[in-house]
Amino acid sequence: MLNMDFSQKVVIHTQDQPWQESPSKGVWRKPLAREGIENGHATSLVRYDAGAGYTAHNHPGGEEIIVLEGIFSDENGDYPAGTYIRNPQGSHHQPFSQDGCVLLVKLNQFQRGDSAQIVIDTQRGEWFPGYAELKVMSLHTYQGISTSLVHWPAGTHFLPHSHAGGEEIFVLNGEFIDEHGRYSAGSWIRNPHMSKHDPYVEVDTTILVKVGHL
Ligand SMILES: [Fe+2]
Ligand SMILES: [Fe+2]
């Protein structure tokens, strides 16, 4: 078990973590939270070397992916950096990467009944105005759990707030900051239910945010 107590705050600067071998040759991982080594709830960074592939598999608890670098592929298509993918229960595929890629993957975390198959190219998605100068691109919402991209222009200071249902953040670019620390691109933060902070940025920053699931 790794970081499976959701009442605890977790910060992992993944840029400082070593890649670990997976059972598939040329596929590497940085585990962030997981129930078992090869099953159950798992949140990880995953890297495919050029030409690497993974065995065909089902998604009994769903699979959520954001492509961070390169091009991820399966028999249904090619997904360049910035693609957000949800493969629900009942879906299956055989993924690979011709030239290599890096992904953030969340396995076995779908809510019951959440059966939408989703592919969003966030490079072409529409941004909507949020608080102050923030821009928000909503990616998925189901029964109180929401996932979005949030862009923070340099100098944006949000309001002090608490997180009913918790908040999970992956910093895609720039540097996210609050009174507890500084989180550069590649940092993963899990703020538990009813935690508080007062976030801001000094440089242009984009984060992936999931709320309501903790
Ligand atoms: Fe998969
Ligand atoms: Fe927050």
C-alpha cells in the first residue's frame, strides 16, 4: 500500500523520483498512490519508451489518462500530449507508443455508473473564465466529482479556501504555490477533505485538478 490513507496530505515532486520497471519491457512507472503492486486503486506516472507496448487488457474499474509528453496510441487512435482520456468499465485496448510518451494514469477509481468513454484534445478545448484571471477547461463531471484544467496567469492570487471532498492537483507547467510549499511542473498534491490553503502563482501556470473524490 502506498499513500492510500486519503485523510493524509501527500506531496510528491515526481521530477525527483526515479522511474521503476513495470512487468512490460520498455514501460516504466512512478507510483503515486496504490493499493497493490498490479491491482486495485492506482495513480502513477507511466512512461513508454519508443516502440514499447502493453498487453491487451480490460478496465474493470475504469482508466483515466492525461498524456503529458509524446504520443500515446491504441488500436482506436493516436493521442498526442494534452489528450485527456477516460476508458470506462467494459472497455479494453492494447496500448503502445511508436516514439515514446509520458502519461498520468488513474486506475480503478471510476464511480459506479460512470460509463462515458471520453477523449478530449485539450490543445483545442475551450477555456471559460473563472475567478479573477483564472481560465478553466472542464474535462469531466459525475456525481460531485469534477476534473478540470485551470490556467493561472502570472501573478494570480486565489482566495483562501477549504476543500470539501478534497482536491488532487498535478502541475502541468509553471509553478503552483501556497503557504505550505512550492510545486513546480511534475508535482502531485493530494489535499484531504476539509484541508485549507491560500494558493497563488508568480509565473504562468497550468494545473490538472480533481475535486470531490477524497
Ligand atoms: Fe488501459
Ligand atoms: Fe485548493
